[in-house]
Amino acid sequence: MKSLLIITGRNIKLFFKDKGMFFTSLITPLILLILYATFLGKIFRDTYSSVMPGLDEKLLNGAVGGQLLGALLSVSCVTVAFCSNFLSVSDKVTGAKNDIDVTPFPKTALAVSYYISTLFSTLIICYFTVLASLIYISLVGWYLSFSDVLFILLDVFLISMFGTALSSLVGFFLSSQGQISAVGSIVSAGYGFICGAYMPISQFGEGLREALSFFPGTYATSLIKNHTLRGVFEEMEAIGIPEPAIKSLRQTMDCDIFFDGKEVSLTTMYLILIMTVVVLMAIFVGMQAISIKKKSV
């Protein structure tokens, strides 16, 4: 345990010591927040206005802000994890990993130390993003309760665990900074589309919707949208908007997700996310153990 803490602490210090890597990871979600508010905001506003014309301006802004918050956090938790995981590849490039491999330090524990340090760095940046996003929400239209904020923090934690596990597994196959930079760029550009952050999955064709229903990121995005928009839908119900209209809007915004024609509950979404993290980490640690065994032969 002591050795694990030492290596994990070493990884965290190296991440924050690299000012370029740290500030790039920190500023990227803030840039996304500005871009989302500027470009995606209009798309979401038109969607809400088309479904519910004449909606109160403050409520409309709150709905758009909640949608933007859910989209931003669902993407950032994964893309920031890939940026934070640069260190594991960097250690391969510099030979630092080979130096660690020849020490008595348990080799499978090295994989765990990379995971913990990447998760820690990712959470710091993502929780800072949550703070910035909540400030934005307070300016455009606040409909979040205290419990909503707590659930959002929990969602960010779980999605960051998923992003870290996914980036760790992908990073295992990479051996240069250029490779992980390329993968990071691909993830940044494509993940938002396939998880429904940029455009709701409900707007895709039936075949693509069914395919994406097997992707854990779909449920991660829906999970956090449910908490960023819960207060908005509650307010719509309070002012007398018909329940069928609200239900239609929930489905349009991917708050209600279906698998094989059946609606997926929030509890099931949590279970899918947790099980995915466990499976990805088990595969990652197992591959590390196999790799080390081959080297020792």
C-alpha cells in the first residue's frame, strides 16, 4: 500500500508539474463551455421553442443551460481523462516505466497507480468545470436543487471513472506522445456525437439509435442530463404544461433512453456505468499482468 501511494503521488506531481499539460487540460472544458453556449445554445433553444412555443424566457434559458451543462460534463469527463493519461505513455517513451518494472514494486499495482492518479487529476479539472458551469447556469436560469447538484457531482465522479478506465485501456496500446495526441483528438471530436452530447440520439436514425444503445457513454450522458434538467421539467409541470408535452421533450433531449423498446431507469444507468468501469479496469489490469509475464520469460 505504501509503495502504491508513493508511485501514485509521483504520477500526480508529474502531471501538475507539466504546466503545459495541466493548463491545456484545464482550459479545454472552459473553451468548450464558451463554444457550446455560442453555437449549441441556439440549436437547443430552437428545439425547445419548436416543441413548446411561447415558453417563458427564463425557463427557456434554464432549459438550454441545463442541456449545455449535461453535454459539456459528459464530454469533458472523458476527454480530460485522455489528456490526464498522457503520463502513462510518456513513461514508456522516456523509459521510466522500464525502470519501475525492475523494482520490487508489484507490477499490476503500477496499472492501478496510473488509474488512480489519472482519475485524481481528471476530477480536479472536471469539478472546476462544474463550478464554472454552475456559475453560468446561475446567470441564465437556475432551476437546480441542492440534491441535483450532489447528483451531478456523483455523475461526474462516475463518468470520470469511466473515462479514466477507457483511456487507460486505449493507452496500453500506445507507445508515443504522437499516438495518444492523435487518439485524444479523435476522442474529442467524435465522442460528443456518439454519446449524444452534441446532438440528441433521439434525432438519429433508428438503426444508429439501436447501435448506440449498447454504448455506455449514451447512458452516462442521459444520466447527467436527468439531473441538470430535472428542475426545469418540474417547473414546466408546475406552470401547467401538459405531461405528454413534457414527456415528448424528455425523449427528444435523451433524458428518457430506451433499449429494445423499453425505457432504461436511472438505477439501471448507474449499474451500466459501474459495471463498465469494473470490466474495463479488469481487462486493463489483466493485460498489464500478461505483458509483464511475457517480459519476464
